[in-house]
Amino acid sequence: MIWTFSLKPVRRHWRLWLVLIILMVGAPAWWREVEAGARGGTNPNLVWYVKTHQKVVALTFDDGPSKVFTPKILSILNQAHAKATFFMLGQAVTAHPALVREVSRMGMEIGNHTYAHINLKVHSPAQDRLDLIRSQDAIQAITGKLPTLMRPPYGAYNAALIKVARSLNLRVILWSWTEDPRDWANPGVAAIVSRVVNHIQPGDIVLFHDGGGDRSQTVEALSLIVKDLSAQGYRMVTVSHLLNDAEPNSHSPQT
Ligand SMILES: [Zn+2]
């Protein structure tokens, strides 16, 4: 039997073929976009994660420092030779200066999380500015270092806040959408661990809390998470370190 190839159906359904070819060519690029989008947004003034092929991730802790939980977290990080970033509240900084000094002394990074956990979106730019400066001053007075990173409470931001942050030389850091274990809701140690380690990717920024309530589950989960990530070959670094390790052009510089 001789198989003959006819162009007749191709000609008849050329529009369909055209659509199929466009889909085949475009789908991988589109899917890559979808995947990247799932880790964070596209606003170049904000950081959700960093593009890198190196196995580095940034663990971050909000709402502290806490007299009870922060020392336990520090000890776990230290044992694992891990660094992390603490987005502190100015009022907690003022209440626990020795602890803040210890966090800084251990090579951890300290970022600004406002003075009193305010929603920066609902305040005026002038109020946002005052609040952020108050925290900057409190942290600098204790550590001698002025933070270069801030994280808005509730992840709530707008264009005005981005402008205020930029004027204070503060980079706005959020977190990878796939790396929010919702530890503040105390979902159980196993849930916190699996939510973090199952989806981890190079360049991720993981969101934890060391203050704002009973963080026993976070502490217990963290000791398992650092072991798992180390076994997977990940290095845990500060957010500034992660930004420095980013591949060229992987995030737009703040202008
Ligand atoms: Zn917070």
C-alpha cells in the first residue's frame, strides 16, 4: 500500500493549523510565565523572590523580636550555619534592645516592619514615613546599622508607600507566594514543614513569624525545615545576600 500525503485537509483547515502552530510555539513561554507568576507579582519595585540557579533561599521572620521565641530561632539557625532576616517591629526593638543586638551580632539581617504593625495602605504617606523613620532610628540606635529592607505588615502596599520607602532607601520585600506556611495561624508543625519544603525553589523568600503570639509550632517546624533544606543542598542566606546572588537582570533595580 502506498501512503500518499495530501495537502488538501491542510489547505481546508489552514486556520486551525495556524492556531495549533502558534500554540505549540508559544505555550512553553506562556507556561514559564504562569509558573513565574505563581511565585510572585511582576511589579519591579517589589521583591517576592529572586531568580537564581544557585541553591540559596532566604528565611524571614516577622513581628519580633520576641523574648521567648527569637532566642530559640537564633539557636536553631546557628546550629545549622544558617542566616536569616528578621523584619522587626520598632516597638519590640525598643522593648528588647539586648536581643536585637544579639540578632545583629550573629550576622542576621534586620529589616523594618513598621513601628507598631500598622497597615501602611490606610495611612497617609506622611504618617507612613514617620512610622518607618521611627523604626529605622530605633534599630540603628541599637545595632549601629540602618536597615535597607522593609516589609509592609499584611503585605499591604500601594504606590505611595513604594515612593516613601524609596525615599528612605528601603527596598520593599514581600515573600514567595509558594512559601507562606501561614505559621501565624498555628496549623500544626507537620503542615508548616510540608508547606515550606515541598515547594522550595532556588531564590525563594520564606515567610515565618517569631512574634505576635505563641510561635512554638514555628520553632519546632524550623528545626526540621533547616535539616531538610540542608539535606536538599540549600544554603540559607539573608535577603540582601540573596539579592546579591541574583542573576543579572532578574529583577529591576529601584530607580
Ligand atoms: Zn507582620
